[in-house]
Amino acid sequence: MDSDITEVDVSFHDILKLVEKYSGNNTARDWLRLGNNIVGFTVGAKRSHDYLGKISPNQFSDFTELFEEAFVAMNVSKINVGKTRRELSRLFFEKIERFSAYDAEAVTEAFHEATMVD
């Protein structure tokens, strides 16, 4: 998973501050405890740190629920679940400002497009 770590001016410490902030909400904390979620989130959050810094733990929790609703619609028999969860959580939080305006159906469609293999 490419993180562009040298091209983005957000430190890992900055991301950990967000994790700490969001962990005040039990649903958000539980979502962040899953290894593939936290890896994808930390990579994606580098691109959307400013937006993520403005949302509350409850809003973050709502976003994780939206992510899960879309993710469950994926055909898990045809995907590597861990890898796909990591990649889609990166995509989701990298583009969270755009996804925040989507409903679960639109996020599901974006996830399907992102996982299509020729």
C-alpha cells in the first residue's frame, strides 16, 4: 500500500492524535481496533487530515458505519477480505470529504469500481 509518506506534510503523530480523539466513541474505537481498518485509515488520513481534524468522534463513528454498510455488500467469496478491507478503508478515508456526501449505495458502487479486476 503506497502511503506517499514523503509527499504529504502530515506526521504519523498527527494521525495518532486523530485516533485518540475518535476513540472517545465506542463504535469508532472498536472499528479502529481492527488491524486492517487502522492500517487503511492511517494511510488514507494523510490525504484528508484537515477535513478529518474538523469532525467529531460521533461523525467519525457514523462514517465507519457507512463504510461497514458498503463493505458488507462486497462479494467476499471473490475477494481477499483483509487486503480489500485495508485498501477500501484507505480509499474511503483518503476521499472522506467526497464520501461524506454519499449514501451507502453510492459508497458500495465506488467500492465495487475500486475492486474491479480486468
